[in-house]
Amino acid sequence: MPASAFSLDRLRIVLVGTSHPGNIGGVARAMKNMGLSDLTLVAPRCEVHCSESISRASGADEILARAQVHDTLETALGDTSLAVGASARSRTLPWPMLTPRQLGDSLGTEMAHEAARVALVFGREDTGLTNTELQRCHRHVHIPTNPEFSSLNLAAAVQVLAYECRQAWLAAPGTESVRDDDAPFGVEWDSPLADHADLERFFEHLERTLVAIEFHDPDNPRQLMARLRRLYLRARPDRMEINILRGILTAMEKRAREH
């Protein structure tokens, strides 16, 4: 595949609610070790640029200097086409789960379109990602550590996933054009995949419409929206499909108002 089809520059490391500047610096160092450069922080609970973070970065200062800071996970993921959340906890609602090796192996397909952006999302050092945050991710990844001592330092967790991504990148063949079996759905697709911002607008529209037609009661949700999120995130709709779905929702809203 061509270099544009799989680029480490289009892999984003997202840290949510990090509480220790040394961990941010350690993550920057782990990223530079593996050739990643896009670091994004969501509502950090500590100073980002300080002597401790710079010291722990050990020469990866430029990644710290370029790091983007967002108030919410939604804005941090806005232009991404795939978000993978790191999770060590079992969930009441099963979600598509990958191992680090499977994550790396999937990147050639995920990045076949040059507009694709992939985010690897890591949670707080003490509590990880919340269920709501994990439901913003298409898939979850679990590092199979020793069950008797499973806690990983944040930078170590990033290093493991970044390593698998780099190994997949090193193994990617260089060809003149993207082969059919490297395309997102086995063929060259006619529309880019919907990004996170497109999907969030769709989910907001979907919930509003379901309330309007009295199918969804937000006071008694019964995991309806979580299950619908899982369904559509698993389906990986493209931008045209999202536009069609939102057109259907608009027509439903209009008919609901008329009646």
C-alpha cells in the first residue's frame, strides 16, 4: 500500500483526565520511541508543560509542545474515523474488543483512505475511562496482563499499543496503489467513513427523534442509546450513509409534528 494509506502521523494518542505531569512526559517519550507524534489531552488535571513532564519526556519535548488540549472527549475525537478505547474492566454491555496485536493488524485496512484518522484513547490513572467515554469509542482494546498484577503505568500502556502499531506499519508492503483487500470493506469505497463529529451529530439527532415519536423515554432509558451506539459504531457508516439516515430522521420528525 502507498505511504499515504498507512501513516503513523495519522495515529492520535488521547489522554483523558491525566493527573500527573510525569505521566504525560512519559507518554510523549513512548510515542517518539515508536514514531508517533499526535498527542491530545482531554481535561488534564495537572500542568502539562512543566519541569517534570519535560524531564520525563527525555528528548520528546516537541511532542509536548505541540500537544492539543480539549475540554471534552467529543472535540478531541471530532475529525477521527476510528476511536479505540483502552479498557481493563469488564462491562455490563459487551463491546467489540481487540487485543493489541489485533489492533495493529487492523490499521492497514482502517487507514486505507488518506482521510482516515485513528485515535487510541486512554483514561485516568486511577479510574480509567468511564462507561460514557468508552461508548464514544468504536472498539475497545485490552492488554492481556498478568491477572494477579494487571495495573499498568499509563506510559507503559501507551508503549505497548504504540509498539504494535509500529510493527504493523513496518510490515506494511509498499505498492503503487491500494489493493482491493486493503480497502476498508474489501473494495475501494465511494465515500469516506463518517468521522466522530458526524456520528455524534447523528446520535443526538437519533435520540431527539426517538423521543419525539415516543419510542425512547430518557427517564427510563434501558440502555437503548448505548445499544444503538454499539450497533452503528459496529456498522462503520460512511458520510453518505449518515446523511441518508439523518434525512430519514428529519422526515420522521416532520411527520411526528404533523400528527
